[in-house]
Amino acid sequence: MPIIGQRVAGHAFLRQLYADPYYPDHVVDKGRTILVRLCERIEADKPSDLAALYVLTQAATEEFNLLEAEFEAAGSEIETVAREEIAEDFWFVASTYGFTDADVEELIATRDW
């Protein structure tokens, strides 16, 4: 399903990670795919409140948890810079879809990184 939101479609997800050679692009690409798929889920499911949004974002966070092993296999990890960048993009998604009162920590509450 294509992303309808023009602002989201034009957003450069994980920009700082792509700019830093420490983070392998082929793994960052998978992270970007997770975020794009999250946007598609939000557009398809249209969560009615924060609780419903958190279900979607926390499921996407679980997918990022699985990427940690791929980062490590490529000589990288989800460390401070990556954590902040990922969290900022989750906040961007939530706020763009009208959930400006979302708690960033709750968006990614299921994180292992």
C-alpha cells in the first residue's frame, strides 16, 4: 500500500544513519522499510487513540529489535546516535498523523536497544 501522506512520503527516514558509514546501508534500508510499513499500517488501520497507535509503533519497535543482530553482524550496533535517530523518526510519524501528544518513550517502549 503506498503512503498517502505527502509529508511522510517525502521524509528521509534515518537520514543520520545513512550519512554515517558506521551504519551499513543494507541494514539501515531494513529500518527504513519498517518505518514506511508503520506509516502504511497507520493509514490502513487509522488508530483512533494513543493506545491503538502504541500497539502499532511497539510492533514496529519489535522489528527494530530483530535488526540489532544484523547491525552487529555488520560490525555496527544500535547505539546512542541510532537510538536517537530511530526515536525521532517514530515521533515524526506519530506527530505527522496527528498524535502530537504521544510519548516518545511509549512509542518505542518495547525496545531492546
